[in-house]
Amino acid sequence: MAQPSWLEHIEFSLALFLLMQNANGYADSGSSYTLNPQDSKSSLRSQESPLAAVELYVLSRLYAPISLEDLARAAGVSSRTLHMHCKREYGVGPMVWLRNLRLDAARRQLSSLPNCQVTKVAMDYGFGHLGRFSAYYRERFGELPRETAANRL
């Protein structure tokens, strides 16, 4: 098993490599990609935006602890600049945006996988406090996670 810092380095390098290949015209010349067609909020922004690198970084490790400094480093900008870009693009700060991505992924899993446990899904997506997970989930989707899991049938 590789050391966590080594894995982080590899993931970060891969994301930057892929962005550079795209920026150099080796990939599709379009300025917007969709990583998950069902979720329009998880589409890569144009290469000029530091948010494109952040989205690649975050979507490759939704399960892992991510700090504001990690996001800023992935974007190649300061925390303050990242916050400004997130507020302009998403209407929320970077950590709320990250939490919303994780909640969206948890909802997809709860609504599609049979016999999945809410506790396991919450932990899988980085929510260590189940009460907060349920509160955030209800605020975002208008129902509790267990209700989503029950309604999948």
C-alpha cells in the first residue's frame, strides 16, 4: 500500500497532466466536459478557470479529507482567489461546494444501490458526524437520507 502523501502527489500530478493535455489541444477542443451527465453541477469549466483543476482533484477523491489549502493548491491560486472564483461560479464558498458535491454523490448511491446503509454511505463520502450529514442532506434535498434509501424501491 502506498503512502497517502505519495498517492496525493500522483493524483494531483495526473490531474494537472490531463488538464495540460487538454489545454494543448490533444484532447477534445471543447471548453466544457461533463463528468456525470445526470448532474450538471459536476461539469468541468473552461481551461482558463482554476476551478477546472479543482473539479478534477475533488471528483477523484470525494471520499478523502480535503482542506481549503488542498483545493487552493489544486487550483494553483490562493485560498482567497479560489473563494472568489467559487462564489462567482457556484454562489457558495469552496468548502460548501465540496460538501454539496459529496452530498450529491451520497444521494446517487443511496437512491441507486440496493441494501446500502446510510451510515456507510455517509462515512464513504467523508461525513464523520452522522447528525450533521442528515441535517445537510435534509437541507439540500428536503428529505432525510433514510427516506431516499427507502424510496429507491
